[in-house]
Amino acid sequence: MKLHSFFTFRTVKFINGRQLDQNPNNRESPSPVTRAVFNWRFPGISTRLFCKESTHKAAIRWIFNCKLSFKIHDYLSGLGPYQFRIECLRAGLARSFNNLSSHNPLVAARSTYFLSNSRHFILHECFKSNYWTSFKTANQLKKVTWKTHMNREFIRCHQSSSQSSAMIGYYLPTIDNSRASPMFHLSSSQFYLTLKWRTNRCLPYRYCTCSALINRSHIVCVLASTPAYNAILSSSRFKTKLTYMLSLPNARHFNPLDHLLNIGDHLTFLDLFYRLKTALDAS
Ligand SMILES: [Zn+2]
């Protein structure tokens, strides 16, 4: 439940678009998860619950010490997008409720509430979650841990986001305990240089030695004579990843530098990047 610390919620009641309860002392204060479930149950009818996505973005900006947060930051941090985190919370709630003892009063209350037509009864919604349902299905086919399954959901979420963002597509996270990018182990200067590359903000408006504008797909002029660059370019591992990238709608400019970051070879990445920068500075 560490995720709770990143979220704050505020309840504001509306009827016909008019805010009714403006006195903070009169506001209800259910738990964040209860509010989230209520929000799913009654989206935008008479009660609107504002889950502060801005708090999530503020946390991301703090982690990366930047003024703007991008989607790629969600994945580099290992947190995942805001909606993914909410779904994880809901899945955790559903898992807890479904593992209650049959003698627990909430289990008995669930069947009673389920019979009610009142839209204010949300208890049975607390037993539901798409992630929880998919976990049960996966577990029936082959035993998996809860943590492994949630990591798979994270990867699925990443693959889905890759369809609309090349930056996210170029980043291929590995399933490990932290999910966060290994770039967090770099020194501060190396970290920010790597982050700039990941967010496509390296070498803006610079020109190649051939006078073409430098971009992700145009680094070969400078690095073609570098053995390390050619070794990556001809490796079967890189070719496999490149084939995958070409299958994405807009990730055609995947290059050896991206690949080096994905496999965690930061030293070679930095070496090639500084060679590139030095050549451009001298031209
Ligand atoms: Zn060139």
C-alpha cells in the first residue's frame, strides 16, 4: 500500500453542474480506494470524485527533477501511468476482499447489497477488478505469483503505450524486482544525459558533418568508423529488436544507442555519445 502516499483525493458534490458542499468541514472523507471505486461505479452522475492525477505528475517531476513530465517518465520510473496505478490499487482491494474468510461480515453484506437497487451500495464493486480477474485466469493455466502477474500487466501497459509513443517504444524495460530503469544507478551527470537521450532532447538543432540535421536516425556518418558501433549494428540481438521496432507504428528510428541503453551497457553508450558530440563540436 505504498502507492497510497502518492495520491490525495478530494470529494466535491455536484448536481446539475453546481457545487453543493463547499464547506471543508462537511466533506466526506472515505479512503482513497473507496472513492476510486465509487468513481468507477458512478462516473460523472451526481457525485464527481477528483483523483489528483496532478499529484502523480508532481511525484514524477520530483523524481526526475524536471519541470515537465512525459509519458516515458512513467515507465522509466517503474511506477507506470496514473491509470495503471489506480488499477493496481483496485486489484489489491479486490484481492483482499476475495480472500476474506466466509465468516467475515463483509462477505455476508456483499450478497445483501448485491440484491439492492440502490446505486449508493458499492460494496460488491470492491470485489471486482479486471487485473484480479486476469490474475485468476492466468493462475489457473499456470501458477504465477501476484507480483509476477502485476509486472506482466505493467509490460502490457507499456506495449500498449508504445503504439502511440515512439519514445516509450524505444525503451524496453526488463522484468525485475524494481521495474525502474537501471539508469538510476548512474552518476548525476550521466543520468541526465541518458534522460535527455530517452526524451529525445539530445543535440537539438545540431548539424552532422555532412550538413544534414542531426537526429536519432542520422548518426551513422559520425559513428560508422567506430568498431563498437558497427559491432552493435551487426549483432543478431540488435537486429531482432530492430525488427520488433519496425513493427510498431512510429518507432522506425531505433538505433544502436537505444539498444545499448536497453541492455544496460551505459559505458559504451556514453563513449559513443561523446564521440558523436565531439565530432559535431569540431565540425
Ligand atoms: Zn551525416
